[in-house]
Amino acid sequence: MATTARDYYQILGIARSASADDIKKAFRRLARQYHPDLHTGAKKADMEKKFKELNEAHEVLSDPDKRKKYDQYGAQWEQAEAFEKARQQSGARGFGGQESGGGFSGEGFSDIFENIFGGRTRGGGGRGFAMSGEDLETEVELTLREVLTGVTKRISLREPSTCPVCQGSGEFRGRTCPTCEGTGVKTESKTIEVKIPAGVQDGTRVRVAGKGQPGMNGGKRGDLYLHVVIPPDPIFRRQGSDVHVALPVYAWEAVLGAEVMAPTLTEPVKVKVPPGSRAEGKLRLKGKGLPSAAGGHGDLFLTLQIVMPASVTDEEQSLYERLAKMRHPDPRAELLTQARMR
């Protein structure tokens, strides 16, 4: 599920028109709920993250000056404030219209500011600067078969938008808006299709440009980042671009040799088990692995596992008894020798 960037008002669960008293009450209520000391185990770490987020939202919205700047510039209000101060200082030093002592002109400084913050809006009376939208992040799980071929995944996103009933005020006809419950924001769901290339590694971060949160005042949308997660496969084990799998064979197939069917990431293939094969011996199927960064494919390695039948017939029992009476080297001799030397 996608993690949608939330603004400070959403974090506190209040409308943008909330009073200072509303902000204080919301913070106290949520602080009691998310305080890390009230939780243990794995949940404690999650609460620490939420509590930090809550404190940050309260610190900004409880300060009238910071809140005003946040309402104007969004998440980048501190950077915008710094540039505004620098521009004012440059104007006070004589940079407002003419160059002074080789300094920046007022127009040049404005260009720098607008390049960073997206330029002034052309609509809405030119109020504020266009701000790029926040980036979104989510996880996407892939199987090894999907890694082999690449895959197109449908990603569900939840995107905040201004409440159509209260127009973002959080109030409707003198009461808390029933649609957004006073937050001024309505969350909408959408689904997009994203192509994941073949050969990606676990933990890969895939960027999808322009699929993040909408910008403010005409700013461009943020990006979507997909964190690729490849859960362990019950049959195949990945090692780089190579793939390993255990292949069960009967004792007589290992001794005499045999042709057996073996699994691959596509269709099963017939392989030859050489006569005299040993347990943990490996068979290599060239090019049957995953795509590699250097081009081509890795290999598939079959590790032989000697297995015994779940049950034996009288005839098989008789054959085993005959085999047992024959002279064989003691398979435990080397083990016993090494144990005595310790």
C-alpha cells in the first residue's frame, strides 16, 4: 500500500481554519495516544516515528508566523523563508534595481529563487510560488519468475485533494464538514500501471516520474518511488543472477546415472545425472538463471539430494539385504579418524 505524503493539518486531524486552541487540543489528545513510552515491542518504533511527526506538525502550526509561511509555501516553507530573507537583505544593500559593487541585480536574485521554487504562478493573481509536489513511496513484491521476464504492476495510490464540499475550510454551514470530518482534505484512490524491468534486485528503488503528489500553485507533481521486495522462494534460491535449486534423486539414480526432469523458472527440462554422482553434487544449466547487469543470463545450479523411498516392497527389501552383505568401505572411517585427532 502506498505511503502518501501528509501535510501538518492531516497529521493533527484538523481543518486549515482551526484555531490555536483547536491545534493545542488536537496535539495533546494525539500525544497521549502515540507517546512511545506507552508502547512496547515492534510497535514502539512505529510510535516513535509518529510522535516525532506529531511534534513537528505542532511546532509549526502553533507558531502563527511559521503557520502563515507553511500555508503559503507548504513543506518547503523554511527554504522559501531563507530565500525571502536573503532577497530582502540584498535589496537593503542596494541590489534592488541596479548592480552595486558587482553584486546580484534584483532580477537575477529573483531568477535564482524562482528556479528553485518553480517560478511564480501565472494564475490566481500571482500569489505565492509554484511548489513541486511531495514524492510518494510504496513497496512492490515480485516473484523470481517476474524478475526473469519483467512485469507490469498495478499500483494503488491514495491521493489527498481539497474537499469538494467545504472547499478546504473544514466547515460546512457552520458545522464540521461531514465529508472530510473537518480536515479540509478528501482522499481519493487511483490505480496506475508501472513497468518493472527484468533482472531487478531485492531492495531496488524504481523511480516513476510525475506520479507523486500534485504540486501547489501550478508546481509540477512529485515522483513515485517503488521499493522492490522479492520474498524468499520456496523452491529457487537467488544468488546474484544465478539460481540454485535442490534436486532429489534416488540412490540408484545417483549410482547408475539417469535422465530426470528438473524445474526451472520457466518450464521443466530433462537433465542427465552422471553415473557415480554424490550427494550435494551440482549440475549446471547454462543461461537458465536471471538477467544479469552485464547482459545475458546467469546459470541454474541443481544440487543433488539423495533421498530414499517412503516405503519398500518385499523385493526391494531383499535387494537391500543382498547389497548390505557385500563388502564396502566404511563410509564413516574418515569421520571417526578426524574425531579421534581432536
